Amino acid sequence: MFYRQAGDFKTTYRDDIQTFPLKQDRWGYYIVLAVAFLVVPFFINDYWTSAVMLPFLIYAIAALGLNILTGYCGQVSLGTGGFLAVGAYASYKIMTSFPDLNIFIVVLLSGVVTAAVGMLFGIPSLRIKGFYLAVATLAAQFFLVWLFNKVPWFYNNSASGQISVPERSMFGFAITGPNADAPVRYLFCLTFLVLLAWVARNLTRGRLGRSWMAIRDMDIAAEIIGVNPLKSKLSAFAVSSFFIGVAGALFFSVYLGAVEVGEAFGITQSFLVLFMIIIGGLGSIFGSFAGAAFLVLVPVLLKNIMVNWLGWPTDIAVHIEFMVVGGLIVLFLIAEPHGLAQLWRLAKDKFLLWPFPH
Amino acid sequence: MSPLKIVGVALITSLASTAAMADLVFPSLSYRTGAYGANGIPFADGYADYFTLVNERDGGIGGVPAKVIECETGYNTQKGVECYESTKGENPLVYQPLSTGITYQLIPKVTADGIPMHTMGYGRTSAKNGMVFSNVFNYPANYWDGASHAINHILGENGGDIKDKNIALVYHNSAYGKEPIRTLTELSAKHGFKLTEVPVDHPGQEQKSQWLQIRRTRPDYVLMWGWGVMNQVAIQEAVNIGYPMENFIGIWWSGSENDVIPAGAKANGYKALTFHAVGNDFPVFDDIKKHVVDAGKAAGAGDQVGTVLYNRGMYAAMLAVEAAKTAQGIHGTADINAAQMRDGMEALVMDAAKMESLGMAGFGPEFAVDCKNHGGPGLGAMQQWDAGAGEWKLISDFEPSDMEIIQPLIDEDSNAFAEESKIELQECA
């Protein structure tokens, strides 16, 4: 009734191809952005930042990155944890080598370093596909974690092999380190997420994104119509790894503050991000957000219900949380194999016609 | 940003509840699940039970009841941070994360928030330097002491000469397992033994290749820095290759009942370090039985009383209670806050009379904490597994470590940290 296409006339091509062609969608997007930037920072505290918002924002960036590679370009990757580690260690090395460098630039540079590493490990994708490529990226995961554990240069020879973030600030506000305030850390990560989501959206509907999707849908056909597989696949690896590298840098420097590679960037991280995009929806920007939100928020929610509300023992709560989250994943995959994004799309389509579907 | 997220956020907002309590709050960042649960459970039980005992028997600490808030970390740093943030609003007095990884995360945070942290026998060793780490305590002993105790024991067995001996270190490939390497390297230079490092990746269920290497090179001694399921697997593998168990020495985290029992009778003779007594032959256990277990108030299943890690959890709780009492004495108020608790920890004195009065005579070494030394004297003892009797036995007294080697390392590491994080040194009288 209120949410409809009728009467929303487009008079230019530019209007016709915009990201949110529907007025209501567009306004919804502006409102969410305004709330996220202008309202949330005034209400957020340390718990909300560290336990809920930062993991959500950072995993959303990582999921966007993996979605570009797996969802848009069709290259399955199990190396996400390793690439997150590259981002984290790159940011640590850059921060400690150039103490005066702005933290914003440090995070971007970490993304660039990760993009280079990602391209290197993307080379096998030119020859192998599917499960075999998954195994090749799995090798990247284990190799990178081993490397950061083995070579003391990466952790500046610290006795424990841990890397700890030094304090860095922007415009006089501490961004990293223990003195950083919750709203500042939140806004810093949110800015990156919004910027990168905007980049991802526009890349995927442009020439580059179309070449990725052509490769995904049928690589031989794509090659015949003139899509260069070398350029498409490696650019997908580069862009994807850039996103994941930025996520890794934020994960280490803003979110956790100290990490140890084997534990923070193990194979479970790779699977977690992969589950996020599968549950959220492959090949969908919204899906990356929805998947990250689902896998970050549901466990926290369940824990709060069971431990804080019902007062159950913590171990039972954890076991039930595993079962419930696992069950929900299976349920979603059966009910809607294309993920939360498809559910959202269907709901919107229904709503567009409501209340007169015929 | 999606409507879904907003719904989720709204849901959690309505669910997150924090109630202000006038109790003395002791958060317990425990882990009863996952690959480290077998070791986490007895510690968490012991920690909780001692506070229950204090509440039931003495009516609290100085008349104020103690409250333990348990939060499951699964030995995972991300969850550890979540637990810290979710409990720090309830005026916690001291954090004991029982994880070196989580400790490293929390050191800057607790210092900024002014909450003390006690990492008993784990964590960052150089936190012993109280001038740099004002809010972190690791009394009564730390990893570097442990490494030195193990080498001292080997020296003792060989009449003080271990030149050309071959010693292997099997370690959990993490911050925890890597801690002793620096000390052992220095000690190997001093005493002339050869050190081989054998890392085991988390969680350590698969150690065939490591023990094949040990079987091939036949080191004279094997030291182990393991935790969780890794301990059981390592001891079983050592049994499988027929390694002499009396030459196999674990750190205090690799020496509990559930580490050795799975390997059966052949684990007999395995040694491990400890910084407190073993067994349940102390009057305090009668009180625990009477006021906690028989009253049906025991934490968990209540079946861990008297095991090594239960005792350690109880010991940790006892030190926290004594520090709180000290703080109450210093500040003349029963309702202390985190900053006052910190002062109490820094002035903590554990002497024989005090332990006697608690029904724990000789349970741990005597020590005193001061502003400069947050680590105590670093005394440790050796215990040995008697598979026939099914119990650990102390085979040495609490002995000192080689501070000649360790102190320069502590100074170097803590000063490097102070410089890196631009910390102003605490003034010590």
C-alpha cells in the first residue's frame, strides 16, 4: 500500500540504474545510515561496542570480501582466516615501523598488502576449480598461520609471539589501545564498512563485477565472449583480499588489541565467514550484512537469554547455543537455500503487491 | 545496516540486564566446554566453592557477602573480551582469566579501567615488575620460575652437571607455550645443555609426528608446556613410545589427574611442577565438605574436590579473599572497590600463621607481595604421579628459581613494554 512502485517515475537513465530505485528503499537506507552515524554513537557503551557492534561491523567487511570472491566470482576460498591474519600482522608491522603514520592509512595499506598476498594465492585458481581450489586456499590458510607463528620478525621478536597494538589516534581521539572510547572505535569501523560496502556495490554492478559473474556462471562461455579469466579471477582475489585485509587490521587493532595467530585466525574463522555468506546469501551485498549479523548476534542473544535471564549454568548455555545456532543454520538452508538475502527479497516482492496480490 | 539487525539489536537491548549489587563481586572467566574444559572445570569449581565456603561459614569477607559471576570463555580470546566487557559494569574486584591469551588482551584494558588482574602461574611473566604493570599480579610463581625449577630439578638429579644433555620442550604453540623459551635458551647457554623445541598446534589432539621426532632423537629429558586435551595425548604418546616417565616433566598446568589417568598404569612416575600442595589432607576440606558439598551448594558436579586443579582454583580464591581482607584493613571499609582491592593485593602477606588459621597450613609457600615485585618469590615444588595409589605426591620442598637469569629478562621485557606503550612507571616507596 505504502511500499510500491506506482507513481515513482524515472525520467533519466541515471535515476533508473541507481542502487535503490524505490523511494521507500532509498529513504530506509538514509535513515539507517543516519541512525548508525548520528544516534547509535550517543548510546553505545563498552559492552555494546566490544561484544556486539565491532564484531558485526568487522565480520561484515570480511563477509563482503569473501562474497566478492565466492559469491560474485565463484571461486571457493577457505583461506579467509589466513588473509585476516595477513591484514592484522601487516597493520602491526606498519604501525610499529612507522609510528607517525595515520591509523586510517595504516588500515588501508594493510588491505593493499593483503591484496598482494591474495593475488599470489589466487594464481592456482587459473588452473584449478571448485573443490580443488578450496584445497589450494586451505593450504594458504595453514601456511600463513604457520608463517606468522614461525618467523619472529612478524611479531617483533616478542617473547610470547603475541602482537599488541600501540595506541594511535586521529583528530585527537584514540582509535586503538585501551584508552579508545567506545563511540570512536565504533565510528571508525562503521566508516570503513560504509565506504567498502559502497565500493563493493558499485564494483559488482560495473564492468568488473559483470566479468566476475560471467566467470562464475560459466567460465568457458565467458572466455569465448571475451572476458579475460586471468584479469577477472586475479582482480576478484585482489579486491576480496583487500576487504579481508582491512577487516583483519580492524579485528586486531581496534577490536581485540592483542592477538595470537593460531587462535584468532585459525581455520574456524575461515569457516565462520564462509557460513556467513552462505546463510546471508551468495552474491548479495545485503546478504553479507545479514549473514554477519546472524552469526554474531544470535549467539550473544542466546547467551544473554540463557545465562542472564534464566540463570542457567554457563556450560549448559554454551552447549544449547551450539545446538540452536546449528539447528537454525540447517533450518535456514532447507527453507531458503539462497540465504537470508533471498528471504528479504521475497518479502519485499510480496509487500510490493500487498494487499492486492492479483 | 539492515532492518534485521535493528530487530536483533532491539531484542538484545531488551534482554541485556545488569543489576547493581552491594556484594563483593569476583568474576570467574571460566571454561567448562571445549578442548580445555577438562582442565577448566575443576579450577572453576574450586574457585566458586571457596567463595561459597566463605559466605556460608564466615558470612562473607569482613561481613560483606562475595558474589561469583561466572562467564564461559571456552579459552577463546574473543569470548574472553566479551566476558570482560559484560562483567566490568558490576564493580568487579579482580579478574582471573585462566588463559594466557586472554591475559594479554586484558592487561591494557584492566590498567585503563583500574581493575586488578591476578594471573596465578600464567599470563605475562614480566608482569612481575609492579612498577610497569601496576594492575597485574602473578604471585606466587610464573612460567620463567617454572622453567628454572624444572632445570634445577634436572641439575639436582645429575649432580649439577648437565653439559651436553639433550632437553626437548614440547609446547602448546601459543603465547602460553612460547613463554618459557626465552628463559630456557638463557639457561641452556648457562648450563650447556641442548634445547630442542617441539611445538604442538591447538588443540593438540594429533601429536604423532612430534613424538616420532622425540623417539628418534631420544632426548635425555622432555619438558612440557601443555594444557587441555594436549596433556592427555602427550602423556599417552610418551607411554606409547616407551619414554621413561621419570624424565618427563610437565609445567603445573600439565600435572592434574585428568592428564595422567587416561594413560593408565604406565603413566606412573610422570613428574609435574606445582606451587601449592596436593591432596585433600587439610582442615579446610572438612569445612568445604560440611558447608558446601554436603549442603548441596557445590559448583558443577561437585566431584572434583581435592584434585590438583580444584585445589588450584581454591588457592586462587583464597588469595583473592585474603587480598580483599588486607584491602579492607588498609582502607578501613568493608565495602571495597577495585582500586582498594589493588592496594590489598599489593600489600598481601601470606605467612605460615595465616595459612594455619585458614586450615591450610603448608598448602602454599610463604610469600609477600610489594609494589615493585608483583610476582612473589617464585617458589615451586615437584610432584610425581603414583599410578598405583592414583594420586600425586610432592617429592620436593618449595624451592627458589634462578633469579640471576630471570630478573634481567623480566626487566628487559617489562621495560620494552613500558616504552612501547608509553607507560609511566608506578612510584614505589
